Amino acid sequence: MGPDSGQPASSRLARRLGTGSAVVIGLGSMLGAGVFAAFAPAARAAGTGLLIGLAIAAIVAYCNATSSARLAALYPESGGTYVYGRERLGPFWGYLAGWGFVVGKTASCAAMALTVAAYTLPHADRPARTALAVGVVLALTALNYRGVRKSVLLSAVIVAATLLVLGAVVLASLTGGTASTGHLRPFPDADLGGVLQSAGLLFFAFAGYARIATLGEEVREPRRTIPRAILLSLGITLAVYTLVAVAALLALGPAALAAATDPLASAVEAGSWSWLTPAVRAGAAIAALGSLLALVLGVSRTTFAMARDGHLPRTLGAVHPRFQVPHHAEIAVGVVVAIVVGFVDVLGAIGFSSFAVLGYYAIANASALTLTRGEGRPPRIVPVTGLAGCLVLAFTLPAGSVLAGTAMLVLGTLFWAAPRLLRGRGG
């Protein structure tokens, strides 16, 4: 099915993004709050073994990215794995992928909004931080409403600022006087279960590369642009994360890193560059803002695609006649995230989101397994490794996250099955 097949011009999005813009969106999705927060829980799970966990997370992410890229080139439509699962595995699997993505990433949006508030108002009480988080969500929703090119411009500014801050963190950690190779011994200092749990936690910091695929209808030359942009953004992110992880471990050691609530700021504060700590905290808030911007963009596009196919209220499939964006979907996502912010904490949102998103990518890899050679099938080891990796990492997450994520997928399944059962009885 072609990118525009069966859809009237009034319900299609404008193709305005090139490779550079798509890479910026991918970097804006990945180089966010995850890198400022994920290393502490990963160190608690695996100590120095978090470096192995980082490698495992990167391998799974690479497999997911490759499978997503091949599928996105064949189906360059808004919706990502929602479309791939529908076309390759059947309507239910596409729906379940879309449901998992929308629900999981809505939780991620809430986590990023709360992270912005926590870094901006570290000493304020919960109501004040919640109010700021709600305000941030509504402001970014308004920005996305005005058009995707404005979002790309802001993403580029945020990515540049984040890279500058992370570069300063690495330099300060390595030259501040506390770095020691002794902090890496013994290596690794955790069992396989701990290493796998750290990989599952660190995967949260990688998730975002396929956000490019959810913008399939807004990318020029999608068969060439989407695969290139996904792999470029993933490669850049992996290089940055590896440098940051090694520098933080050398500066603090695994025990101190595990105990830190703001691990990268703590790595800087421990040495002679402590004067840079406020800038690192500001950078973390900016990075979380960038993640939230890209998340709202991706969730609204999947919501739009599902509504256009009748799996969500069809009014969410409307396209603004002037700005050529799915404005009803964007408003709905913004309102839901603003409500969720008042009821969740950051850690719970991250665990829940990770489980749902790993399930989403499991369906992407299963879809890629059905591709033929003529359709650009990747080597079979890639989707097989990605599928197995997603399932293993999902079930190494904390039990509460696994139970909540499973319950939400079951609920989504019931929403799918109920109207069909009712129609069957009526017939």
C-alpha cells in the first residue's frame, strides 16, 4: 500500500522534512532527560556492569532501528509500528502496537514534563511543580499546533544545547580531579539479571529513534530519508551516551552514581568544576523539554493514524486546513498528558513506559520478519535478536511496571474485542 493510498488529500500531511530535520527530531527524542536520569538506577541494578547493559540496550535499539527503517521505507505513513503491524501481521497487532505506543508514550510525556519541573523548581512543593509541568505541556501543544517546521527549529536549538552540556559534563568529570580507573574495578560487579535490568532501564534513554518513522507522511523522499535518519541519530546518540557513562563512572564510582538523584550534576559537583553544576541542571531541564516536544509530536501522529482508521474517535483524524497538522489529535494528547501529570511520579511513569514501548518494538521486529528479499528484508538475525531482546528486557523491569503494563495491554485488547463480540452476537 503506498503512502497516500486510499486517503483523500484533505486527510494527508504535507511532506516538508529532509534528512537533517529528521535526524534532529530523532536526536531530540533520544538526547533528552533519559541520559540525565537513567544512569543512577542502572548503576543500582548493575554497578560497573551498566556499561555492558548500555551495550545490550544499544544492540536491541540497533535491531529495532534497522527493522523500523526497512518497514518505514516500505510504508512511509504516519503511525510507525501501528501501520507495520497492521500491514504485515494483521489489524489486531497493528492496533495493539498503536495502543501500546500511545499509552506508553503518554506516560513518557508526563515523566518528561515532571522532570522539567523538578530541575527548574528543585525546592518547590509538589503542587507548584505540577502546575509548571502542566503549563509546559500546554505550551508545547500550542507550538506543535502551529506546524511541524517550528517544532523542528526548537528541537535543533535544544539538541545543540544538550550536546554542549553533555560535552561539559564529560570534560568536567574527566579533569575535575576525582576520575579514577579504580572506580571501574571489579568489572563487571553484577550478575546477569542485574545487567539485563540495567539494559532495560537504559533502553528508556534510547527510545525515540523510530519517532522519525511516525512522521512518515511529513518526510521528503521517505524511502531514502527515513532509514538514513534513524541510523544516523542512533549512532550519534550511542557515541554520546558511551562517553557520558564512562566519564560518570570514572568520576563517582558505581556506588556514588547509584545513590545520586541527579547523577550527571553530581559527577560535575564532585570535582573542581563544581561551579558548572547549575548549568548542568539547566541543561537537564532543557533536554527534558526537547524530549517532551518530540514525544508529543510522535504520540499525536500515531493517535491521528489510529483515528483515521477508526480505532479511535474519527474526529482525532482531522488535519488543520492551514497548518497541515493533526490538530485535534495534538490537542487531545496535550490535555490527557496534562491530566496524567497530576497523578503519577517520574519513576513509575518511566517503568510503565519502558514496558509498553518494548512491546511496541517487539511487534515491529515481528513485522520485519515477514518481509521478503524484494521488500528490503534485513538479515533475519536482526529482527530475531530485536524481538527476543525486547521481550527479555521488558520482563526484567520492576514487577510493578510489568504488572501495570500487562494490565494496560489487556485493557487495550478488551477495547478491541468488545465491539466485535457485540457485532457477532447482534448478527
